[in-house]
Amino acid sequence: MKTFRAPATIAALAMSLMGLVGCGPSMTRLDELARVGSINRNAPVIAHVQIEIAAQPARVWALLVNASAWPQWDPDISKVSLTQPPGAGSPGAGSLGPGVRFTWGEGSNTVHSEVQLFEPERRLAWTGTALTAKAIHEWELTPAPGGQTMVAINESMDGPLMAKLFSSQQLAESGAAWLASLKKAAEQH
């Protein structure tokens, strides 16, 4: 007769569930990283993409922080809504700013984000969640010769089975598509 060992079975089940739930950093830790312009370098999904845009950093920045207008120039973004943090001044209708929370749709996903780093015309970073994913999305704008701007995106994603559900290559392709849309919008005169 086989003996049922409940403690061992429960321990095995708990270990299996931990694998499904994920043991990545807390959102508090991800917020801390984003506030200094870093991503989670230990995340299972990481991407770095960049593009040179024939426009001044001020023009690129204006498009980037006017989140409510993203769907007008990026066909992959379907909607954006913003919530000002308590006690914050108004950076402008639909504009990102320090501590601004925003929800946006990309494909079938709804992403809940909060701006953690806001250095005008230079750097912008937010943390976000979508279903079980936790992410840091960091933008860096660098002036380039000839009135151009080099725009880089660094992003990390963590969460249950993230590497099985979404690859670094897919994240890089998504970032490259976003940059291509930003370039097209910024270079239109």
C-alpha cells in the first residue's frame, strides 16, 4: 500500500506554484530602478533598441510625453488615459509628468503605468503591469549632429512564465516598431 505524504505533496505543489507565480522583484524595487533610469538587468525578457530621428530633441520629447496623442501616430496603441498624482500641477491635458499614472492599450493588452523618471528632453521612465507582467520602460534622448536625436529604449519584463510567453526578440521588435512610428511622426513637417 502506498503511503500518502501530505507535507511532501504540499511542498511540491507550493514549489510548482512559485514557478507559475514568479519570484521577480517587487513593484517597489522596479519603481526604484526606474527612478534612476535603470531596468531590471536580471529579468528574463530584456530589450534595447535605438533609432536616429531627423528632428530636435524638443520635438521628439513633445510627441513622447503627449501620451493621449500616441494612438494618432502609433497604430499599435489603441487608447490612453491619464490620472494626475495628488497635489500635482497640470503638465497639460494628456501629458506625462512626474508621478502621472496612465493606462494604455497595445494590441489586446491593457497596461497600467506610472512615470518614475521625468527629465525633460532627456530621459523618461515608467513602470507598468499588464496581466501578470511587470515592466520597466526607459527612454533616452541624445542630441546628435545636424539637429537630429538618437532615441534609445531600454525595457525589462518579468512575471510568471514571462520568458515562455514573450521573448526578448518580440520585445525588441515591439520597441523598434514604436520607434519607427515616433520617427515618422517627428519627421513630418
